[in-house]
Amino acid sequence: MSNLFLQFGLSNIRIWSCIIGRIRFIVLDKMKTTRTATVIVSVFLWLWISETPAADDGSIDLLRCGDFCMWREPVGDWKIVGEVMKDARDGKKLTGKAGKDAMLNGDKGRTHNIITKDEFGDVELHIEFMVPEKSNSGVYLMARYEIQVFDSWGIEHPKYSDCGGIYQRWADGKGFEGRAPAANASRKPGEWQTFDAIFKAPRFDKGGKKIANAIFVKVVHNDKVIHENQEVTGPTRASTYNDEKAVGPLMLQGDHGPVAYRNIRIRPLK
């Protein structure tokens, strides 16, 4: 999905917000019953915001509100910001300017993991992220299956624990099933990077028994294909849930180090 399309969508949201605010001012100015006017306009605003925020292709912009309306409480120290950059005084930190374009995991760079309100099965995901030097995060499909986010700039032979890796599972005190990316596509710390993923949720029969594993059908990191048709037999390490279900939320890891995310768009697949 092009940046132009994303910018157009965000611009439309902001324009409509301004229009709604102006309508409210006019109504309050013209109507003598201020309380009635406020209720009418508030209901109209609530109905507009609560509509499914889907683009023409069915994708959902998880930052379209300019706040955390699409995310579960508590959000901890996560905050909405504009421009994000590596801290000029400390290369291991990020800093953000005022705005509504991205989400940053607080001034300290460690806070709660953040989870969407909506739950999904099969999806296409586009997400952009930034980490400073040596930082670490993760994108968890269904809050269970992780694509690793890490400062892996310059690493010649990436492992499952490097950026773009499908993180290992963990049981009986040891890890297993981690999948290294096919290539290291990482950019320098402090630069925006992208993941584009097609993910297939696990399948269950009518009795609830799992009959097919979850599959990362394709994962693309900064325009390079790094995974194709990779099955995961269960939740990866540090997942929100240890069970498996047909649907689940998106989770972004916020407790491992400074990270910022933007342009988070998820499209349910039928």
C-alpha cells in the first residue's frame, strides 16, 4: 500500500475532524438549547468514529483515530507522536515530536505490550517500525506468533533472534523452532523499516481440535522476501497467550526497548 494512499487517508480523517468541529460550533451558536445541541453533535461524532475504519481494499488503519481508540487499555506509556528520530544525545533512545503519525513506547523506552481491541484470523499486515541502536521489539500476529524486531544492521548471518526472524518457541527450559530470515534486510538504527506479511491462522474442527498449524505464508522485510510458507506449531516465546485459537489480536512488544510504529494496516482475508 503506497505512502501516498496512507497520507491521503490520514488527511481525510483530519479534514473531517475539522469539519465536525465547525459544525458543532455553528449548531451551538444557532440553537438555544445548548445541551440538546451538544448531545446531537456528540452522537453524530460517535457514530462517525465508531464506523469500521476500512479502506477500499478492506484494510484497517490501526492509528486512524490519532489516538489509541483501536487499542486495549491500559496502554502504559505509549504515546502518539509525529516525527520520530534517534536521540541526538543517546543513540540507544528514540525521541518524538508533536503530531499524530506514529506511536512511541514512552520516554523511557519500556512499557506495556500493546494489544488491539479487534481480533483477526487470516490477514495481510503492513507495518512500519523504527528502533535505535541495539533495541528490541516484536510484532505478534494473534498476540501469539512473533516476527522479531531488532537492530540487526550489519549482521552477516542472521538468526531467528535477528530482525525479521520468526522467534523460537519455548518449553521445558529450552527454545526450539526459531526461523532465521532468508536474508538480512535491516536498515540502520533510527531509520524507518517495513514488514509486509501474509498470515494464515490455525484451523480447528467443530470439536475445537486443531487440524492445521498457523502459517506465515510470506513475510517481506524492506521489500525483500525473508519467509515463505513457514508453519509454527504453537505460540512463540513471550506471547500474550499460550493457547491457540481461530482469531486473536495484534500485539506489539513494548517492554524490551525503545521502538516506534506507524502506518499499521491490517486486512482480514476471507
